Amino acid sequence: MALPIGDSGLAKAAVIALPLGLLYVFYTYIVYPLFLSPLRNIPTAHWSCAVSSIWIDYQRRGFAQAVELLRAAHERHGPIIRLSPYEVSVSSMEAAKKVYIERGGYPKPKWWAAFFSTYGVINGSSMIGGHGDKMHAVRKRDHGNVYSKSTVVSSDEVKTLGKELLPDLLAIIDSKVAKEEGVLDMFKPNGAVGVDFTSAYIYGRPSGTHFLRDLSAGVHWFRHADNWFKQRGGPTEAKESLKWMEGWGLRSANGSEKEATLEKGLAPVQRQLSSRGLAGKDLASELLDHVLAGAEGPRVVLTYLEWELSRNPSIQSRLRKELPRDIDTIASDIKALDSLPMLEAVLVETMRCHTPFPGAMYREAPAEGTTLHDYFIPGGTQISASLGIFHYNRDVFEKPEEWNPDRWLTGDQEKLSMMRNWFWAFSKGSRTCTGKDFILIVMKMAIAAIYSQYCTRVVDDSGMEPEDHVSAAPVGESLVLKFERVQE
Ligand code: HEM
């Protein structure tokens, strides 16, 4: 067909541009990744990963983590595999040390900071969202020792929280024992434990949540937290729920300030960050990140731990033997609680076997590039290890699929130190979980309080298989147990 006069210049340009464009696409998406990229010799998880991210994007649809698929791919191909032309996964401790630990580890990808944006603050510096540069390091210093183990075990605030909240938790169980033959679904109370303790430590008890007193208020709160964190119900709901959470977070931070003017003093975390000059949206955003980061883990861990104890009565009674009988002692002598070997073993084994966040912990190769397992990895390449893969390494954990707390009670120090090396439930290095020592104590308090007073067995554990998501919570979000008072 003849081209209209006047369009001939355009046509000529198109005749030149089209093949050039095609050449560019051919070079970028075929020639470079297959024949020139430094990553070209790394084995691929799927043949298409050499030229496209379609396979891994598909496996990760809806925030799935594909840990099983990646584990199988590592078993087939070794400790480093390509997931796309610009992304690799590693499964060895040698690579993990380099990526996460040595010299502060590699930075998080920039999209991470944008995802954790609250109050319109792009969290380039915040603990959870920060990219991993100097800004993040300064923010980390601003936290001081507020979450450190030495602070938490000797904190009067944590002791007071234990004395107030553990009786609330036991009251929920007591009321079921009195009225409904002791049958209770523990998923919601477990969520309430995590968020009541965490929000009180952050904002102060009056401004934190009180879900152990009113579980139905917790249902509403967690619906919004899940809509945002787990992106339930689609992007519109996630946006609305984030707005709702921001409103709640601001009210809590302001409430905490008001308490302080009544000379009751600010709560530990808000006090620490305010003293370093954080204020307004920056402060509200940092604090809300902590609550959201801390809301999910404990309900997953406590639910799986109660499930395992309910299925293993002999371990349950061995645990009970070492627990103080009295709630006041559990809450006030935190150092003693923290040194109980069986309590430590059941908790760590649960977090190994039912890793709450088992998927990829994303990082980026530094600008100058790096070398992993003798392959050069160019700067900007996305690198990750999946925590669930570490925890099921057969060379480290015998029969990894078995929940066996005794593996942590071995006298073989070499074995123990190797297992500790491979225990990554809180990640490691400069980006390790900020709240880990705090929440470990909280979970120990809750388990000690329950099992010093009650025996449990399973009534209904349908739906305990883990969701394939950022959080591996039981798909049924429910665990029905029968509670019986321990006979004196
Ligand atoms: C069982 C409970 C918890 C688990 C399993 C858990 C797990 C994790 C993991 C795996 C990371 C590292 C992510 C990465 O390397 O990319 C992390 C980071 C973080 N967690 Fe936790 N967490 C828990 C509870 C908490 C609590 C209670 C808080 C706050 C009070 C908290 C605050 C944070 C923060 C602020 C970060 C970001 C640290 C940084 O990037 O520098 N977490 N957590």
C-alpha cells in the first residue's frame, strides 16, 4: 500500500527504528543474559530464568514464597541458583555470611523502603524499611538498648506488663474451663498476647491495645493489620486499612505523649526515640512499623508451640516440671525464666520447624559487585536466602521435619553451635530483628504462664498447615484445645 505523501519521513524513521528496537530487545533479553551476563553460568531454577523473571514472578504470585520449590532447586543445583536474569538465591552459610553479616551485610532493595511507607514517609531510614545505608545505621543507634536482652530482662516495665497481662490471658482460659469444658480456640488470644505486650512497650499501657480484655476488638484490629501486611482483599482494601492503622498509630503516639505530661513518663520505646529527636510523622511511622512487625510473629509461633505441646504430652510434662508455679515469679524473675532449658528448647525448635517468616530475605549486591561461590555477581543483582531452607538442612538438623526439642538439649557442643549457626528465624547481621530479645521473653512468659497452670490437648487442629505467604501462619487461623487445670 502506498504511504500518504508527507508521512514518508516518518515511514523512513520507522524503517530504521523498528529493526534497531528489535535488535535492542534481542540483545538485552536474549544475547546479554544468555552469552554475556556474568550470571550466565549459574544454574537456573527453571530453564526460563536465564532470560526472564516470568517463572519466579508466577511462583511468587499473591506473596507466595515458593520455599519448597527453591529448596528442591538448590538440592538439584547446589548453593547458588539463578531465579531471573537479575536475581539469585543462595542456600549456603558461606554465602549467607557474606550477604547478611560481614561488614554489615548488603543493603535491602529500594522497593522495600517504599513498601513500608506509612504516613507518607518513605522509610529510607526506618528500622524495618531502611535501605541499609548510613541513614539506617543512624536510626539503629537512635534505638539505643531499648530492645536489648540486658534491658528487657531487667526492665521494670516488662515485669509490670507481665504482672498485668498474664492474669488477663489466664482469665480467658479460666472462663472457658468454668463454662465450656475448657475448650478454647487459641489463635486470637495468641495474637492478643503479642500485640498487647508490644504496643504497651512502645506506647505505654494506657495507649496500647487491650485485646486480652476484649478479644473482639482484636478481631477488628487484626483485620486491618492483615489487610495491609498480608495484602488481603486487594490493593484498595490494603490502602484503606493502612489509613485506619495510621489513625490508630497516631492516636497511640499522641496518647503516650499525653500520659507523659501527666508525669507518668513516656513508654520505653517512644521515650528512647523522642530523646533522640524523632518527632511527628517520622516518629509515628517508626513506631507503627514496630507494632506491625511484631503483631504477626508471636501469634504464629505461640499457636504452633501450643499445638506441638498438645500433641506431645511427655514433653509438655517435662516442660511443666521446670516452670515456676506462680505467675508473679514468672513475671518478676525474667532472668531465671530466660535460663530454663526446656522452655528455650521448645521455643527455638518451634521457630525452626514452623519458621514464621520462612521466605526470601531480600538484599542487593553492592555497586562494585561481589563474588559468591566463585561467580561474579554484578552490583544491583537481587540476592536472597530463604530462612525455611536453612532450617530444613539435613546435614545440620537430623530429620528436620520432626519437631524435636531434645535436639537443642544435646551435650555435643560442636553440634549445638552448628545448629545455632543455622538458626535464622530472626535473620542475622545488621538487619536482624530489632524486637527479638523482647518478644522471646514475652513468648516465654506466655507459655510459662499457660503450662504452669494447665495441661492441653488437641480438640480440632484442622487447617494447621502453613500458608504459603510472607507469614507461614496456619491456613485455618485456628487451633482448638482443651484445657485442664494442673492437679497440685
Ligand atoms: C516471633 C516474632 C518475630 C519474628 C519471627 C521476627 C522476624 C523478623 C525477621 C526475620 C526480620 C528480618 C528481615 C530481614 O532480614 O529482611 C525482622 C526484622 C525486624 N523486626 Fe522482627 N520478628 C518478630 C517480632 C518482632 C517484634 C515484636 C518487633 C518490634 C517490637 C520486631 C521488629 C522488627 C524490626 C524493626 C525489624 C527490622 C530490622 C532492620 O531491618 O534493621 N519484630 N523480624
